[in-house]
Amino acid sequence: MRGTESLLAAPSGTVHVVCGIGGSGKTTVALAVAAEARARGTEVWQLSAVDPATFDAHLRALAVRLGVGIERLRLAWSGSAGDAPDLVWEALEQRTRPWLLVVDNADDLGLLAGADGHVEDGNGWIRRPPTPGRLLITSRNQNQEAWGTWVSLHPLGVLSRRAATELLLDRAPTAGAGAQAAALSDRLGHLPLLLHQAGLYLSRADRNPPWPGAPRCPRTFWAYRIALGDRLNELLDSPTGQPSHLPRQRATATWEVTLDLLARRQLGHTRPLLRLLAHFGDAPIPYTEVLPCSALHTSPLFQLQPRADLQQAINALAEYALVTTQVPDSDADDPAGYTVTLHPLVAEVTRQLDEVRQCRGEYVALVAQGLQDGAARHDPRRPADWPFWHLATAHLHRLLEQAGDGDVGPDAETVTVAAIACIEYARDASLHGLAKATVDRATAVCASLPSDGRTALRLSLERARLTDLAGDLAAAESEYRALLDIQRRLLRDADPHTLWTQHALAQVLDLRGDLDGAEAEYRAVLEGRSRILGTDHIDTLWTRHNLAWIAGQRGDLAVAKAEYRAVLEDRSRMLGRDHPHTLHTRHALAWVLGQRGDLAAAEAEYRAALDGQTRLLGEEHPHTRSTSRALGDLLRRIEAQPATGAGDEDLNWWGFSGGGSTAVYRPPGSSEAPGAAEPNVVNRRSHPHLREATLKELTDPCKCRRAPTLRWGGGLPPSQVPLKLRAARKNALSSIS
């Protein structure tokens, strides 16, 4: 039994509290310790503090067993002759043999404290025992301050996967193989109480014939796990899974007992708060950012007083292990670093309670409002806000799943707008699998919105970008043009949404080798964005950046260098020196400098970009690896001088769209192929390698495989480059598909 040895070995004169969420096995541990201590010759007394009447009766019985006379007991309990706790502890101090006092279910610390005092005072029912004795307590309260520093706490979490599997196999050895037991233990969250009841249920299932009209009893680990999907609370509360000689207990009510206790402490709003948290996703919840405080105060579910303290409620839930709280790892001011997490099964059981299901629509609406409020305060394109979006996406996906549930689902418009912001974050953070999954789920929700509405059109743009990302440039161009026609008809040419689509179209034209068409579209976008948004807007800066790239492709490196320097200065000023967009431009400037033969300046820019990307994105991020590889190529060229020129540095153009997110992902990769180059002429061997990532790559952004890379010889005349590019791209796309 876990934890028993350390408790048995604890020195005398000490107090120990086994604490944890209801169902974590606290009582089982205490009973095991008591049994082993008794077998070793220790005097053991066991009390229950489950409620005031039971605790009082057990204390009186203990006093009698310790030799206290009936009359003295009566006087002490009436208060006319001393204090009752003093009387019991005086009797305990007379014991010469080793003894162990076990107090079970001591969740309400008010029962344990002295009159008008607190447990940590050490003068109530819980005190430091004399030398021959030890005190063992089980409680859901794991607040060290409430117990006092002289009490040792032993938090009891869930079982390990191996231990949980073994428990099921021990209880129901004929219900299936180890793999099936492990899968069921995962489904039950490794909670000892639920594992024990499931095992007991399955061990008895073959004795229960199927009654007419009643659902069939699952008899295997696999069948029980499947049945939990539709009959969760029914199975967990079934008397078949409970000892027949004990009063029936509802497993799903074990956590409601704690909420009843908190309500008696004038913390009644902890119950609806836990139920609201249960409707978020199975991920840490940045509660300061997504709890809609104003909406909670007006919600009939909460009925909060004007000065109600939500932080106090969060702390109380954590104190009794119903939630786990986390604070930021550093002193940085990161509100998203303050999170609260529910055990997935606690959340699921809570959502299935009848009274919660009746109010599901209200709870889901509050979650949607909270995520909308949080999204409005965090820019998906700002790296400092990415920790929030990293957490918010899991909760947004839970909302997207619920959006199709009719009357209880969240507002489709609200959720889709938040989903589009999530897609922006995913693209800028190179989480392309997340972007695709969000687009797919949001598309189903958006079907209920007007197809010609601004939100639906914006999501259409995101779908077209996925086509672009998959490498089907012809289809992407067709989708962009069709969408652009609709936007020009319903909105206007200079509308920001129209300009996003036009910018994406320009990039596809560039990738297909139509530099004239791409430049014309870019310049039209630049004129509109400069007039509507300003020359320093984040979107305008993308268009300026891409026009510099067009100049570089045409061989006008002087113009490209000047424009990249201007964009770099403006991005540094507007976005910050370490913003991904700024670092992207620094990488591009380094490439141009290398093409012009200014290798020392190119090295400096590459190193500056690499340093910023490593700090911001990490060493394994595709952008960081691309810059690291490009720097390596450049250093080899420098070492090989004067025999080599500009070489074959792989720009690894990541393909930001200029519409606020990444349009295409270019997997990292480069190689060195020396060749002569003139300072102001693009070396055709170093032309950026245009590649596409397949949809298969997008499903797992952590395992992107490298797509085919297109390369072309250095002796190619400039007039033939577009034609060769188109031919090479066509062949490569055929091999990909």
C-alpha cells in the first residue's frame, strides 16, 4: 500500500495528515497503517469526523476507553468542570505503551479546533502528542497554513498507470487482458475509488442476468469503458460496484460533499464555479483571463454578492483538492501563467449531474463569453500573448464541439470569430496541424451563419490558405480569385478583408512564377493598406516586405536591400526587435547581403536573427533551424573564399501571408553549392527553393517531414527562370501528390 511504510516509520510525538481529493484512497491508507500498527503491538483508536454528531460520539467513547469516569466525562462535556479536549489529552498523556490515534474524514477543520480558535493553535482536539503517541488524520483539506507548520502533510494523488492497472486486474482477474485494464484505468483517471468500484462491479457482473428492458451489464474492461460514454454516472453509482455490507454511497456525489462543506463556510459560489470550470476543455484554465467576472455577477447561476471574491473561491477549491492551481515559473507579469486544472473525470462527472445538465446552456454561454473577453485582450500575432493562446485553443475546441448542440450550444458567430483568431496564432507560431484542425471544426460551426457574411468569408480565406499550404497552388489561386470576386462585390476593394485575400493571391502568383502578376497585386494591396491602415501597420509591413522579395527575385538587389532595411527599421520600431516578423525580415536582409557579396554583414544579420529566434521560439522551431542552416552555409562560403562566390544558401522562405498569419510553411533544409555570383545579380543556384508541405505533414506539426526541394543550375539565363520554375514546380507537385 502506497505511503504506509513512511507513516509507520514516523517518529512518536508527531502529527501526520493524509490529504487529497475525495476518492484518492486516503481512508484506505489510514486503515492499512492502523492494521499494521496494531499487528506490531501498538494501541490503535479510530475516530470519524465525518460530521459533528459522529465526531462527538466517537470522542466520548475514546474518553471512556482511556479510563475517564462517566461523571467526569459529563461535567467536562458540559463545560462546568474543565475543557473536554484537555480531559482527553490528559488521559492520552498517561499512556506508556506506543499508541496511534486515527481521525478519519476530518474535512471540516472547525470541528478539530478549540473554542474560538484554529487547528494551528494546537490547543483543540488536534495537538502534538506526547512521546509514545502518534496522530494520523485523513482530510480533503491540504492547506498547510490551516493545519500549522507542526503538522506533516502527505498529499495523495492518483495512482500510477501501472498501479491502477494492477488494481483492476486484482479486483476482476477474468474481465480482460492487461492492455484493456490499462485503457479502462486511463478512462477512470487512475482514481482509486472509481477503480475499486469498477473492479468490484466487473467481478460481480456475471451474477447479474439481463432483466427485460434494462441495459445489459458490461462484463469486460473493454465493455465497461465503452459503456462509460453513455452511462457514466449510472455505472459509477451502481450498487453492484459497492460492498454489500456497507451503506450505499454515490461515487459521483463524493465531490459534492466537499462543496456542501464550503457552502457552510459562506463559500456557496464555489459550487457553480466548479461546474463552470468543468465546461472548459481538459487543459489548464487561465482563469484570470477567461472568467467573465461581470457576467458572473449578473448570472442567476451564481448570485454573487457585489464584493464576492472569486480568488477566494479558487483557493478554497484548491485547498480541498477539487482543483489544482499553478503560478508562473518566474517573476514575469504573465496573467496567463495563473491557471487552474480539474481532474478530467471530476469535470466529466460534474457535467453529467442532472441539475448541471439542466443549466448546460447557461454554463456554455459563460465559457464562450469568457473566451471572447480573453481573446479581445490578447493579440494572436504578438508572441508575448502566445502563452494565453496556447491554453485557450483547447478550450475553444471544446466550445466548437458543443456549438452544434442546438439550444445548449454557444453562439456560432462568437465561437467562429474566436476560432479565426486562434488560426492566426497557430499560423504565426507555425502550429500548422492546429490551424488545420481549427479550420475544420470551425467550418462545421460556420455552416449556420450567412455564407456571404464577413465572418464566413474570412473563414473561407483560411480554408484557401490550407489549400495553398498543401501545395495545390492552382486550386489555391482559383479559391482566392473566387473569394476576391465575392468580397469586391459585397465589401469594397480597400476593405481590410479584401486586401488580405488579394495579398494571399499575390503570394501564390509569386510561387507559380508570375512575378509581374504578383507585383501588380502587391502594389494594389500596398496602396490600399497604406491609405486605410497606414504605412507602419503590421499588414502593410508584410506587403512592403514581399515587394522587396519580388525585387530580389528580379535581380535588383540594391532595391531589395534598401527596402528590407526600411522594413526592418519600421518593424523594429512598431513590433519590437524580437518579434517573429522583424526576425523574418532580418533573415531576408542577410540573404540579400550574401547575394551582393557582403558576407561579413550577412553573417552579422544572420547571427542577430538566430539569437532572437532561439530566445523567442526555441532551438527546434522551423524558423530557428532555417536561420541556423543558412548561417552554416554562409560560414562555409566564407571559409571557401576566394574560390566560391555567393553559393547556394537556402533562404527557406517561410511564406508569411501579410494578412496577419502564415500562408505557407516551408520545411527547413539547405545545401551548399558554390558558384560564381556578381554583387548585383541573383545567383540562380541560390534562388529560394519553392516547396510545399503535404496535408499529411500538417496533422502533426511536431513531426513535419521534409517535402521535396526544387533546385536549379547556376548557369540558367535570367530570361528563362520563370519558365524553368514553372516546369520544376509542376514536376515536384506531381511527385508530392
